[in-house]
Amino acid sequence: MEFYSRIANAYDELFPLNENQLNFVQAALGGSLSQKLVLDMGCGTGSLSIAMARRSAKVRGFDFDKEMIAKAEEKRPQALDLQFRQGDMLKIADDYSKLQFDAILCFGNTLVHLPDEADVLSVFWNVSKRLKPGGKFMFQIVNYDRVLKDKLDHLPTIETNNYKFVRNYIHRLDGKIDFNTILSAGLETVTESSVVLLPLLHSWMNGPLNDLFSEVNCYGAFNRSEFNASSFHLVVEATL
């Protein structure tokens, strides 16, 4: 996806490894990642996948963007049970047909890049078929119930030592959101990009998730705080 190719070189500085994500996954898998087979959908530059593999998980990570996967391969330690590939969330039933996972992850607001609700339902269904009994599906998106209710027009700007990343929302008449960003380094604009997002609502997802999974827990952050109307994130842990 061109949107992410344009920020690939800055991605690790803008979005460093979130230890809370790592600890969330480990806790969901009984306190240990050792020998757990994990699929990281939308793995970006692979920081979380690598961290899980370093805790002895067997990790398969993919991202739609080839530049992201190239960065992940540059970072990948050779000694770990870890594989990266370019891939598509809508094709996991075929790409991973011979594997049953202990956990499938989809962090980083990735799901909302799907074109429509039918594709989201397809991903939910295919994830459920690729999990072992009792396996976990964990994903995180922005709380779009709050975004739509309050007509939020931006996300917080990210500023690092080298970059400034401005993130704006434009609400469209068709219900989707144009996500417009400006990445700058000092006084120079590195790139301006835009991508269409599908704002997924907690109330809409609850039905299909509860149809497919035996238990669905929703949180407002990776520290397992309660999800409510003012939560910035929606973090879901669904058990097959």
C-alpha cells in the first residue's frame, strides 16, 4: 500500500515497539509465549513479531506493504522461528491453510483498512478457522464510536527527534473517513499521504464476534482497562 511505503523509513521511530502489546499477548496465552504459534496480521516492520519470537514464540508475520516487509526482513534475527511475507488479510485461509495458530493478532488499526463490512466478516470467519480450539484472536483499532460521535477531525500529532507526523480525519458522506497525513523532518515535508478508512463500531462487531467465538472481551487499552465511550482505543480478545 503506497500510503505506508511512503513512511516506511520513518515507521520504527514513529511507532516503536509497544511493550504493552507484547505483555497483553503473553498474558492472553497463559503467561508464556514459549512454543506458541502466532500469526501477526499487518505486522508492519516486524517489531512485535521479533519481540514475540525472542520470547520463544513461533511467529508468522505478514503485511500488505512490501516496503514494510523489506524493513522487517532487515531486522529479522536469523536464529528465531520467525517468517515474514507480503500478504493479504483476506487470503489467510489459503496462505496458511496447513497451520492452526494459538493466536492471531491484528494490531495497529489495521482492520479499518478493509474496503467494507463484508470483508471484515470474511476476516473474522477465516481467523476462526485458522485457530486451534481455545485459540485467541486479538485486535486493536481506534475507538470509532467516539470518533464518529464527537466528529473528531484528527489524531494526536506524533513528534520524535527526527520527525513530525500530522494525522487528520475528513468525514465523508458515505460514512468512511479520509485519513490524511503529513510527515515532515525539520522544516522539510517528506511526504503527504491519504488513505480511506472504514470506521468499525464496537456495537456492530459485537454480534459477529460473539457468533464465532465462545468469549469476547473488550478493553480500552492494552493494560486491560475498561472499554467505554471515552476510550481512545478498542482492544479485543476473542477466544475460540
